[in-house]
Amino acid sequence: MNFDIIFFTALISFFIVVASYDYFEFKTGVPTFPTMPAVPAVRRRMIEILKNDMETRKIKSHSIIDLGSGSGQLLWHIAKAMPKVRVVGVELSYIPWLRSVMRQRLFGPANLRYERLDFWPYDVSGFDAVITYLPGKIMERVGEKLNKELKPGTMVIANGFPLQAGWQPYETMTVRVPFKMKMFVYAKS
Ligand SMILES: C[S@@+](CC[C@H](N)C(=O)[O-])C[C@H]1O[C@@H](n2cnc3c(N)ncnc32)[C@H](O)[C@@H]1O
């Protein structure tokens, strides 16, 4: 193939990818940045907390949702570590969602599913645990949504930014990654 065609195809693809990320960041007000996939400390701690919760509450068919799952790396590790749990990622932005789906199709695991959806109208009442890594400016609205929909006892892990709208964490952890990253753990009252 002609070098010029390859070059222009690569250039156009690059601009489409960048435009798509920018469009969805503009639409949701949230950029796609992952929970430090290169630093396992955060996800290891998160998996530990989720497993403890599952054992403590003796839930038979546990389910976890990540609101805004980005490219899906965090959830992929969680689903692999907890194969009996139903794990769902909801993401609006096409390219990160597509990356998640491709990784899941190629490498599993079977208990993991990604939906390309807006999480605001998505009913989360059927889940036993919710994970977020969303910026502070939308955490009031996220808190209100979870207040309305979650059943008592549901665990919420807010990574980086605390829930607002009256939520009080029962545990706040600082994980060094090497900078300090906070995790807030809640149970719906
Ligand atoms: C900071 S990333 C977090 C990714 C992942 N949860 C993690 O911890 O690695 C937040 C993601 O939320 C998505 N998002 C924001 N608002 C959304 C909405 N209303 N519906 C679905 N996804 C949304 C953004 O597109 C972005 O990819």
C-alpha cells in the first residue's frame, strides 16, 4: 500500500479518537482517566474490601457495578479476582467502552459485562456494591442518585473523591501510589 494512504489513514484515525474522547468529556463533564492500572495497591485494597463485604453479608449472588467504567481495566481485575460475582461496567464514551469490550472478548472473564450507557437514568438498585472514580463536582448528584436507588446495606467505594448529599464514610483509607490517594467506603443506611 502507498505510504501516503497509510499516513493519512493513521492521521484521520488519530483525530477521530481524540475528537471522540473530547466529545464525551464535554458531554459528561468527566474525563476518562483510569484508577492507576500500573499501581496495583489501590485495586488490591478495593478487592479485599469487596471480598470482606461479601463474606460478612453472606450474599449468595453478589453483584458489583462501576459507574463510568472508562477503559475497564480496574473492573477487569476485580472480575478476575472474584469469578463468582456478577460485574458490570457502565460507560458512555465509545472508545474506552470498545477497549473494555475487546479485552473482555479476548481474555474474559465470563462474569464481566460492559454496557455503553448513560449511568444517570440507569437503575442501580439491583447491585450489592457500587464503585466510583468520578470528579468532586458531580459527587453531589451521584450521592443523590445512590440515596434514592440503593437498598440498605449496599456498599459504595468512592475512589479519590467522596460522595456528597449526606453520605458519611465508615472508613477512609489512604493508599500511597506513591502519591496519596484516598478511598471512601460507605454502607447505605
Ligand atoms: C475517571 S474515569 C474512571 C474509570 C474507571 N472507573 C476507573 O476507576 O479506572 C470516569 C469515567 O466515567 C465516564 N462517565 C462520566 N459520566 C458518565 C455517565 N453519565 N454515564 C456513563 N459514563 C460516564 C467517563 O466517560 C469516564 O470514562
